[in-house]
Amino acid sequence: MERPPIAIVGASLAGGTAAVTLREEGFDGDIVLIGAEAQLPYNRPPLSKGYLRGQDRFDEQLVKPASYYAEQRIRLELGVRATAVDPKDKLVELDGGKRVAYDRLLVTTGGRNRTLSVPGATLAGVFQLRTVEDCDRIRAAVSRGRRAVVMGFGFIGSEVSASLRQLGVEVVAIENARVPLARVLGEEIGQVLADIHRERGVELISEDSVAALEGSGRVTRVRTQKGRVFDCDLVVAGIGIVPNAELLAAAGAQVDNGVLVDERCRTSLPDVFAAGDVTNHLHPIFGRLRVEHWNNGLQQGRAAARSLLGRGAPYDYIHTFWSDQYEHVIEYVGFAAGWDRVVFRGRPESRKFLGFYLKDGIVRAAVGLDRGGDPEDPKGDGELKAAVDMVRRRAAIDPAKLADESTDLRALAGS
């Protein structure tokens, strides 16, 4: 009897990368890739950056072109949503009642935007950004001199604000924290980034939030909790995502802020794996965490594919992410939910520095603003590559040496 395919539900970066990796690893059986979006798997980071600004083409963001999937005999079921998983009979049910049998199943359904629940959220001209179609709608609404309000100033909000300013749009950004991105980067670095945005013309409103969106059919005003009123032509809400874990939760998988997977991307269901934004994964250094960054989608997609083939190793990738805002590049390695000290190499006010996040004397994470090199470059020997080694070793490094520009970080990482 012919063996059922490996089924991948979620034609995302993680899902597309997993399919590619299966073939690269020599798997010659059938693969079916199922996606709710009509698009081939693609990279999302340019949606808030180069693609939003009209500088990058969409076909450049594809994981692989359409011809690749045909050549590699990867069957595509796009524009159709998986509605149920039957782990006992190993079936995935799709919209319309079609059923797909599987031998092993990988779920890479990612996340969706949080529901915008303020009054006026359904007015025309109110946008959220997750898909290329979302981005196309925003692009169609912006032009030089128009006025935008950006709700939330996390990474999506700050990147969208930067891109809109570069397009000549007037931007008001509303953030409920005192300093943007302080939860991830700390107040001192958050203040540096806030200053950069204000210098580029963003009116950044802190310690406030949106109470209502107003207009007759189309948004024309934003009213805040503190009574401020801003006229606008459009609103972009960057208020975070929630994992699309319901499919596996209904099938009986363990779920807690995402689908729980072990260090080999296995869910609690037999022969069912998960990867990417949807997972809350067990990491040998960081413990349990859910990561929403591009690098994790890529790396965990590869790791899950190898686990599907029984060749997997514990997923111990030291997480990294980056953000481009104007001419500035932020690179981050590790994971620090909390810290008791940030040690700087270079002055924050110089806007070219490294920051090391220490907890109990151990380097948990590091960040570079316009400094540090690409930690993902296999041939690179930059400072952040040394920081990756420190995080992996759970190194206790003398803070004075971390801060001392004359001390080689690679030597510190190896000491």
C-alpha cells in the first residue's frame, strides 16, 4: 500500500522551509503543503520595510518560486484552510470537506493579528499588517503629505512608522509605555530609538493609548484615553499577534501560549510536529518560550523537517532577530525576559554601541545598534557572533571587560 504523504499545514516561512529541507535531506516520498493564504510561502519582514516602501518586489520574498514545488513534487493546496485534525485516523480536513491523509504532520500555522476592539475599528482606512494583501492595502492608502496614526510602537509599529516617514507621510505614533521597546531592549536603548524617530519627524505620544477611532464611514480622527485628538487619513495598528493554535488544541494537543512542543518539535499528539510562531518550544538554555521572529521560523522549520525524518537533534538555536529603521540596524541575540544589569560597549548616545543583558552575572542576550556584525553569517567574526557563544555557554563575564573596548570579545567568549 502506498504510504500517505508528509502533510504540512501552514504555507508559511516555517512550512515552506520545512518542505524544502525534507527534499534537501533526501526524502523522496510525497509532500503536501496546505496554506490558508493563496500565496506561495514568503518572507514577512519586508512588509513593514522595503516592500511597504515600494523598493522590494514580492517575488523576491518567496521562499521558493512556483517552479521549485513542481520540480520537487511538493503538492500545493493554497487558499484553503485546514479545519480539523484527526490524530487517530491521521486525517486533515479542509474547507469544503476534503480530507488529506498523512503519515506525519507538521503544523506551521503561525499567528494572526490581535483583534482591534476600540470603537471605530471597522472604519475604512484602519489597517493591520500581517499579510502581503494587508501591505498592499496600506501602500494604496499612503502618499506624501497624508497623515497616519500608528497604534503601538513595538517593532512592527516602529518599522512601519519609519517606512511611512520615508514615504513622506506625517506620522503620529501612540504608545502606552513611557519608553518604546523598553520591555525588550530596556529603557535606555528605547529612549535612543525614540529620539531617532522624533528627529525624523514622528510625533511620538507615550503613556497614552487609543480610546476611539472616529469618522463617518472612514477614519478621520483618533481620540486617546487622555483626551488628545489627532486628525488622520489612515490608521495602522501594530498591537501584536496571537498564535493560531486552535487547530491542534481541538485535536487534543497540549496548548499554552502556543502549541507546546518538545526540544525536537514534537507535539503531545503522535506523529504530529509543529514549528514557527505557533509553537511554545522547549529550549535547553532559555526554557519554554514562544518566538515570533523570522530567524526562528527559518531555523525551526529546518529542525522540524529533520525531526520528521527521525534525524533531529534538540533545537538549541540561539535566537536572533534584527530590525531596520531608517538607516539604523538593530541586531539582537539570545533571549532575556528580565535582567538586572545592562553593560554597554560604546556610549548609547553615540548610536553605535553594543549592550549586554546580564542576569545573576550571566550574559543572557546582547544587542547592537549599527554595530556588531551579522551573527548569522557563517563566515563572520563580528562582536555579536562572540555574544552568541557567550549566551550558549551561559558565561559569567566580568562587566568591566565587556565594557572595555580594548578587550577582544572573541577572546572573552572563549575564555
